[in-house]
Amino acid sequence: MHYDSLVFGLSLLAASFLFGRYFSKKPSVVSDASRLRSHDGSAVNDVEQSPLAVAIKALIERNELGETLAADTKAIPGQLIWTRTLVGKTRSIRFAPPNSPQAEFILTYFEKDDDTLVDGKWMWDFEHSVEAFARFLIEWEDR
């Protein structure tokens, strides 16, 4: 009788382990990327609610640049693009949210001066990404 309860307990333990592993699977990176590329409104809303997007919006409002630096959400679905032109130079930053909370934020920048186009990427943590945005588009500092 004691042996039966041990076997029953072990089988319950194994079943709960397998059940937990099955339901705790994280979505694949491929499905996240395809969801962000979809044209429904949920992908845009997700990126607009990301911590970096919220911090950048607060930074823009604090510097009273709301009319100058509105985010473009339609050019590339699932990504935000801020563009600013000052004294004939145009600078833009595109933000794509990371696939996981532990990942660094990726900001792609563009700078156009007449016919010259410079582009590059920053890959930083949250605080440095917000600071880079402020220095590049708000304070207009060179890299």
C-alpha cells in the first residue's frame, strides 16, 4: 500500500512538471516579429506603450516639442519614427522594441544634410537610450 502511494505521488509530480513546461513556453521570436509587422492596431499600441516610448514622449512634452516631434507610427508598422528638421538638417530616430525585457533597446538614427545621408545604430540600456534621444534630437548635439 505504501509503495502505491509513492508511485502515485511520483506520477503526479511528473505530470505537473510536464504540464507546467507545456504551458510556460514563451512565444517564439519569429511569432513576435511577425506580430509586429502585422498591420493591425495592436502592434502599434504595444510599441507606443513600451517604457522607452513613454519616456521619450514625456521628454518631448517636458521640452515643449510636442508639435515638432510627433512620432510616425505608419511608415513602418510596429515601430516609432521621430523626425526633426532644424536649419536645413533633418535628423530622425527609429525605435523598434526589443524582443525581451532583458534586451537592450535599438535606436536607428539618420541624419540628412542636403544630399548627404549618415545612418547608424545605438544599442543601449533604457537610461542611455533616452539620453541619446535627448542629445540627438532635442539638444541637437553631434555624436
